[in-house]
Amino acid sequence: MPETIADLVARNDPERVAFYAPEGIITWGEYDRLSSRLAQSYVDSGLKAGDRLAVLLTGGALTHVAYLAAQKAGIVTVGIGPRAGDAEITHLLRKTGASLATRAVHRGRPGADIAARCGAPRHLVVDMSLSGEGALGPGLGADDIFFLNSTSGTTGLPKVVRQTMNNRKYFGPLAHAAGRFGPDEVFASVLPAPYGFGLWSAHVVPAMYGYPTVLTAEFDAAETLRLIEEHRVTVLCAVTAQFIMLLNDPGFARADLSSLRVMFTGGERVPYARAREFEERTGCVVLQFYGSNEAGPISVTTVDDPPERRLTTAGRPIPAVRLRLLDGGQIAVNGPGCTPGYLDDEPANAALFGPDGWLRTGDRGAVDELGYLSITGRIADFIIRGGHNVSALVVEEAVASHPAVAAVAVVAAPDPVLGERVCAYVVTREPLTLDELRVHLDAGGVSKQNWPEHLVALPSLPLGTGGKVDKAALRADAARRFAIPG
């Protein structure tokens, strides 16, 4: 597929809507022109083809304009989640050597202050008010690295995943077939744009088919319900925690959601009962891709799958993906959606791909007699909170930096909305409250996604037979302590 995302945007009807966004209604023609102007401003600022630009923005049309502008200028985008703390931003800037682009004010903080504190070599303020026309070269190609996004790891700092446009475009025909899309779909993507799910559902797939897409600055359940009703959304893209929040919102019963045909969800375990409830109350079909930033799409459920298989499995592996179950049931894949690898991290790449070149997902699975894949567990020590992988080690290192903490172990605690929350078991030198710990983490620039949400003090941590902390015992305790009623 030689077409770039810029090619896809340019070929769409310039008068039709590309985005219903916080900034207003943006047509495909306006999107194309705005991104060209911003691309020219990147070049005028001194950025050159091959440079990297970290984009730190809340959701909306400007995010996608900024991404597309970089592609047109031959610049690689480094995606940073809008709620990232200073420590994560600093690490990503150092790892990638990127300059930083923000609005003048990002989530209440001057962008210039963030850039200075995090050591950005250059800071660009981006907005939608540019005038003039851009005159640029060919930009990035479909098989060039166009995007670097961070992913949770076990090293204490996020790894950086390399993406090509063709990696992300691979979702397009798969999603189209799975949802049996028609010519007049209206997308709504309420996910953070820099991550895999947000990238394909808002930046790539709508551009491939010319679908208008509803965007939000940050997810809010009541506002999302209003937008679905107002714009007659037909395809909703939301992680599991978000659709559960929609179900739990008092306005859900009053909202007219009859336009919804399909919801793509996932990023974590999809609870059968809540997914079934969403289908029954809206009339739409709940679908999911199983995959990751690294692997791309591995399997998918479709509107043609029986409800029990569709809501209790990860679907059938997609045809172009080769899948193996290694010792212990670990899922390994080889296919066109796989990343070329992590940025400048050979040990991590060796572990990711293994000696045979197949990508290890870190998940355990099983395939039934009809070819449906089920995810049975995880190899890596992650908490999957609302669709985001939180590394237990990252949280442990952050919590351990508090002077009152003598020892810490972090595990998942069950949660009826987010699936899992982060629970820190600590041995302390003096009494410590969760609020006191959060003040300390905030001052240290730790991203909020890496803050514990439960704090349990113990006189000592349980040890296993090998002398290591017995996390199985802690997980069992957390399951009892925070058991979901019913």
C-alpha cells in the first residue's frame, strides 16, 4: 500500500467533514491546508527532514494536524500522552532527541515551562491560526518510520515503539470487513491519540475511507453520550473502561444511541456481562481487535461471529498473521502489522522478537476447535488499567523514592469499571497515607497513570521459597480485599 496518510487526506472530498472537534468542524480540505501550513512552520523553525518532534497535546483536530504536518515535512512524530508527567516527558525527549510541540498552555501549565523543565532542545507553540500556504517536498513514505510511541515496560522507563504508516493502515480493511462498514459511517474516537488504538481509529482509518470523526479534548462520559447523539455516530472506538463509564453514567438511559452500529473496544479484558449489556441497551455490536503497539492486529471479532464467541474470545487470527503458541502458551506472531522494533534498544528487541524472529506478545493464549483465540493470562508484570499497560516495576520504583517507604510491591487490584487498579503494598518507616504519597509523586514528575490507587501497609512483605517477594500471595490478598460485589 504505497499511499501515505497525506495522500489519503488529499484524495477525500475537500468539502466533506473530517472532524467534529473541540476546535469546531474541520473539512478534509481545511485539514489538508492547515497541516501544510503547520509543516511549513516546522521547517521555518529550523526543523529538517529526519528530525523528531514530540507532540504533547490534549485531544482534538490540532493533534492530527500536527501529526500530518510532521509527515509532510519529513519529520518523525514522537507521541506523548496528554497526561504524561515531567519524568516521562524528559525520558522520551532524551531517548529520541526530539524537540517539543505544545499549545501555549497545556492542561493549565505554560508549554514553555514544560519544555524548560523537561530539557527540550527546541519548543514550538502550535495552534490552528496559521495563514498562507505550505510548499514542501515529498515528505515521509508509507514504509518510512513516521511515528514513535511509548509503551509500558519492565525497565522502569517506557520503551519507544517504531511505527510505519503501513503498520497502522493495516487495520483499515480489517476493521472495514469486521464491522461491515458502509459509505456513510460516522466515527467517534475517545481515546488518547498517541497510542495504537487511538492512532488507527482517528488518524488513519477514517482518512482511508473519508469518514467524519468525532473527537474530544479528554474523555468525559456525559459529553461522549451527547456527542454520539448529536452527530449520529455509527462506529464508536473506546477502551473497555470508557464504555463501562458510559454504561454507568446517569444519562445513559436518556441518551439516543440508536445510531450506533458497532463499537470497537479492548485494550484489556472485555467483561462479558457489561459488553452484553451495552449491546442490549444500544442495539450495536461490540467488537475488538487483539493486538498491541508492537504487534499490530493479531485477531479480530466480527459482526458475523456468534455472540458467545464474539464476547468471550479475542476472535480468529487475521489471515496474514502467523501465530504460534510457545511453551507455556505464550503467543508469538509474525505479520505485516508488527513493528520494526524498539528505538535504540537492542536488548529489548532481542527479547521482543526472540532468536527465531517471531514477536513475543507477553500474553498466554489458547485456540479452540473453531479457531478462536482466547487470552488466558500475561507473562509480563503489568496492571491493565482502563486499557493502558502500567508496569508494576515503574510504580514500585516511584513509590520506593518516598523516604518513608522501606519496601514495596505492586500488583493489580480488581475494579468493576477500569478492570484493574494499581495497588501498592508497602513496609514503611513511619505512617504514610495515599494522599501524602501522591503529593510526593506529583512533585517528582511521575505520570498519574503510574500512581498507586490503593496503599496497603504491612509489617513485612511475604516471601516465596526462592526468597523473592511472593506476588501471587499479594494478588490473592488484593482479590479478596478489593473483591467486586456480586
